[in-house]
Amino acid sequence: MVDGSPTCGSSYVYDGTFSGVTMPGRGVAAEALHHHGIPVVPHHQLEQAAAALAELERRSG
């Protein structure tokens, strides 16, 4: 998910004023996924998320 997006933001979104101001929070799709228990991570943390998933798989396997 791409932070800042009003749909995909997972840790912050733009405030809607088109002035470049951001605020903490999730976009609409990111919030819906989170609400249903699906982990959502920002695009700049994909490597960390992949490593965490690999560790979980290793522990459960």
C-alpha cells in the first residue's frame, strides 16, 4: 500500500486540501483490510514485511 493515498495509505494520508499536508491514519481500502484482520504495510516496508512473514512461516513449519 502506498502511504499518503486516500485509498491505500497505511500509516498516513493527505488531508484532502491539496496543500501537501498529511495526517496519521489509513485510507479507505487499507482500513477495510485492517478491519478484517489483514495486515497492511506501507510500500517502503515491504522487505521488513517479507522477512517477518518468512519468520512466521519458519516457526509454524
